[in-house]
Amino acid sequence: MAQTNYNPFHAAQLQFDNAAEMLDLDQATRDLLRNPIREFHFHIPVRMDDGEVKIFQGYRVQHNDARGPAKGGLRFHPQETIDTVRALSMWMTWKTAVADLPLGGGKGGVVCDPHNLSATEQERICRGWVRQVYKNIGPNTDIPAPDVMTNSQHMLWMLDEYEVLAGARYPGAITGKPVGMGGSLGRTEATGYGVIITVREALKELDISPESTTASIQGFGNVSQYAIELYQQMGGKVVCVSAWDQQDQTSYAFKKDDGIDLYELRAITNSFGGIDKEKAAELGYSVLPGDKWLEQEVDILIPAALENQITEENVSSISSKVKILAEGANGPTTPAASKIIDEKGIFTIPDFLANAGGVVCSYFEQVQSNMNYFWEKEEVLSKLDTKMTSSYIAVSNFALENDMPMRDAAYAISVDRVAQACHDRGWV
Ligand code: GLU
């Protein structure tokens, strides 16, 4: 489905240039913000379980830290490139700014496929990654978190390596840690729940009751599973999800017209969000080509997998029934496809607003770690709701006042906040 010649960093720069034009930014601010402020490229030697040493390419990119320490996840992916990490780090800057957190934006990556790595090999990659960037990350510098194919166990290995090198405990150096080891209750749910909090607000704005709606979702990983949970609690019905199949190296869509059963599907899903297609068929799901998730006659589409999934090539297959596109993934829609979606009259909740719940909860985790007092889950989730709702309303008000799409409004607010911080610090 993905366009092969597509470069997400060029897309991120194009989106930024558009915002810079809207805000009439001076040249120096544009030059500063359209590129990352700092990048680290390195190679991680890892002793594999068979005794051989393999070298893995690793990255950390800090796009901007004017509003606070850089913040963002670490991805494990076989197709990771420096330009995907650059794009994702820039989107993190706008994400922390739109949620008005005292943080900047960064992202990391390791070119690897954890499907083919043992737990101990993954642990050595995590520790090796930290050894390479140790001097350039930390609670007041740059704080990694989980992302695609990394989880709380990876975060704990990374924190442990960091603390061994530092010779002291620094729980605020990494977020997304396991609960009981400095992690926050609600962090696992936060990104998916956050997506649905913004969907709830959009439905209110469009005067549609959640109980009357259906949705189709791309991906069945962490973001998707918790988005489904909250959406179903709100009364919505998910009729289709897609998932990557490692064995066939392609994705499949799993469809049930009377609604998928989250818990039944979860029971036949691996830790990477891959659904067992034979078992799904036995449970009565239609197993279709992966692209079919986009073609469903539903009210809400939620891409919750990777960047570059809705493109000029496949955007025309979106049904005229669709009213809302809620971007759970980072950068799922190319700028050209996004324009067509706006013209079709579909209401987009842009990625760095829709999926900000994860980093909002990471911020709460740091706050709790710093005071060494941990909140009950209800308190975390209610604070998450307050933050996501106020961020949504600020963007929506700006969009209505200026008669522009939500993505443009989100960019205008975030880029303005970051540019202002750079000016106030006397950088530009
Ligand atoms: N990886 C998540 C994201 O893309 C969370 C980042 C964080 O918590 O720092 O927003």
C-alpha cells in the first residue's frame, strides 16, 4: 500500500513550510525549524545468541528542545531510515506543543526486526543503544519512550543501562516504564484512549451520537487495541481491523459486520499486533486483503499503524459515508491525500493532536517519578481526558475562527508556540 518513493521527512517539511507561510515566520526561524537541531547516527555491536556479533544501525534525532527536553519514542523497524526518524522527531515537537507540555520533540530508531530477535538479543540492542547516546539523553535533555515494536520491558532495560552508567537512579530519564518500576498507570492505554477522546469531541462538534457510528481501524497494536476498547465503551461498533502478517509479509483485514470482539481477537494476537488468520477465520471473521480496511462503509476511519498509508493512489477508495479520519498513527496520510480528504468533506483529526495521549501520559509519568508519588489510574485517566479535550478544543476553535482544516489549525498553534520559545530564548 505504501508509496515506495515517498519520503516522510519531505512531507513533514512541506507541512511545516505551509505553517511557516500561514504564520509569516522570518527566514531564520524557518531554517531552524525545518531541520532537526541535533542528530546522532551510530552502529551498535550486539552479540547474538549464537555467539556471532551483528552490527545494527541506530539513530536519535532531537528536532527541537526550545520548550523543554526533547521527547519521543524509540522504534524498532526493519525499514527504519534516518528520514523517517527525522520526520517523526519533527512531529513530536508539534505534538508536545499542541498539548502545551513543557517538552520538545525527538525520536529514535534501530534498523531491526524484533520478530526475528530473541528477548536477550533485544535487551542487548536496548543497552547498546543507550551506551551510544548516554551523554546526550537524560531527564533534562531528551527522554525516550516506547513506539512501534518497543514496549515497557525495552524501556526498563534502557533505564537500567542508563542508571548503571550514571551510577544513580534517574526514573525521569525514560518513560513508558512498567507499572511498579516507575511507570504510570494508564500509560499503556493512553495513546489509544486519547485518540477516542478526540473522536468523542469531534462527534460532539458534528452533532453525531457515538452509539450510531461504526469504525474501521488499520493496525491491531497497542494504539488500536485501546482505541477500540474506549470506542466500544462509548457505544461505537468496530467492523474491521487490519493487521500485519509476518509469515506472509503482508497485511490482512478482519471483518465482522455485527462488530469485532476485541478480547476474542486479542487472544489470538501476538505481541506485535499480528492476528492469527486461520483462527480468526474459524471465529467467523472474513479475512480480506489488508487494503480493505480503508474501503469500508463506516463513519470513522482510524489508521493506527505506520506513516504513508493513505496516499494519492488509494484515497479514492474511501467510502462517501466516512465522516471522520482520526489519525492514530504518526504521518499516516500524505499531504496530497490529505488535501483530497479535505475536499471530500471528511473531518480530519490530525495525527499529532489525535495521538498525543501517549506523550501526555509520559509527561504525567515524569511528574509522578519526580515527586515519587504515583496516582491512581482514575486520576491519570481523568487528567488525560482534561488535557486531550482542552487541546482538541483549542485547535477546533482556531479552525472554526479561521475557517481552516483541523490540521492547519493544529500546525498554526504548535509552530507558533515553538517559534515563540525560540525567539524568547534569543535563538532567532
Ligand atoms: N511514541 C509515542 C508518540 O509517538 C509516545 C512518545 C512519548 O511518550 O514520549 O507519541
